[in-house]
Amino acid sequence: CLATAAPGVDIKWRKKAADYTEQNQNYIPLIAGQEDYDIETGTRKSVLTLTSLMGTDTSDSIECYDDTVGISGVITLEVIETSVTPFHKEVIKGTEATISCSVELFGLTRVVEEMWWEKEDGSVISSGTDFVVVVGPYDAQTNTQTTTLTTTRDYAIMNAVDTTYTCAVRRGGGLPTKTSVYLDVYNKEQLTGTEATISCTVAGLTQAFSDCCLNTQGYHHRCRPDIDL
């Protein structure tokens, strides 16, 4: 909410109560901070963040106001809702991997102010030798914006463990929305329940033998009844 008024303007927020009518105007007060008065522009801005958005929380039911100026102090008002969809990934140990999260944008402003990735310890990830972070543009056809995180091959070899990354999104100047994105790492040799092929190579033979087996008890290779290899 941006109010153009004298320096003493005090922006407050309220929501129409469930029993609100034109004759019985009941409101529920809402708590929000406001920025310092901007002398150059003659304005003061206040941002309200709703952590649990309800279907009734629309720009028609929420108002910002000043006790003296009244509703006329409102220049812009937008209720912003953000929906984040994570895309997890399973990869073979030691290979590059790319995970992503897609933000569906609701509200009048189709823009994400900030998108970033965090490690499990909460530290922010930057593009470099270990990671590549890409924040894509707004897609008007799907009404979404997507960010990707790619682990480089060298980093994947040194850190071949299951890891949970965090995709963080901030809109409207409020608290960020944080979503977990999982990167599951597995060893190709350790997969269970799948078809596998093993082989043995016998050197020093003067003729070919087709009777070759593998003793799983002691891993003892025998390719002729009378010869132990």
C-alpha cells in the first residue's frame, strides 16, 4: 500500500469481518510494518504479508487506510499469492544433476522479486565451480517462473550423497516462501530388483569353452571341470 500524504501519515490494515455489511461495517485489524516516509516523493509504503491465505482474502476485503486521510490515502493495493512446485531428481553417483522449482504467479504483478537456492545449512548458493543457478524469465503462457540448480560433475563426484536443497521465493516485499527440493543419489552397482549383467574374462586358454559359471558363495570361477582358475 503506497500513500501519498503528509509525513505524519500512519498506514494501517484491516479486513472485512465475515458478518460485514454496508449497514454493519465490522473489520478485523491486521498487523503490518511500514517504511520510513520518503521526503523526495512525499509517500510512505506499507507491506502486509499473509502467511495463511484464505479464499476470502482478496483486494475487495482487505484495506489499508489512515485514520485521518481515510481510504483516499490508498494508491495501490494488491494481494499476492505464491504457489511453488518442486521438481525432485534421482541421479547416478558422480553425474551432473539439475533440480528446479516452478512458481505460479497470482496477483496483478507478474514478477518474482527474488529467487534463490540454499544448502541444508541455510547458506545461499551462488553459481561457480560447484553449482550453476539459473532464474528463468516469466512465462506468460503458463503464468509461471522457474529457477534451476545444477550440480557440476566434479562436485557430484566429491559429494555423492542424498541432499535436500531449498528453493526460496520472495514476492511483495514479505517473508520468503521456502520449498524443499530433493536430490537422491544412488550407485548403479547397488540397484536392487532390476536386471543386471556380470561377466568374467579368462586369459591364457588355447581353446574356447562355453561351460562357464560363477560360484556366488565364494566367487570362485570355474570354466572347465578339471581346471581351477
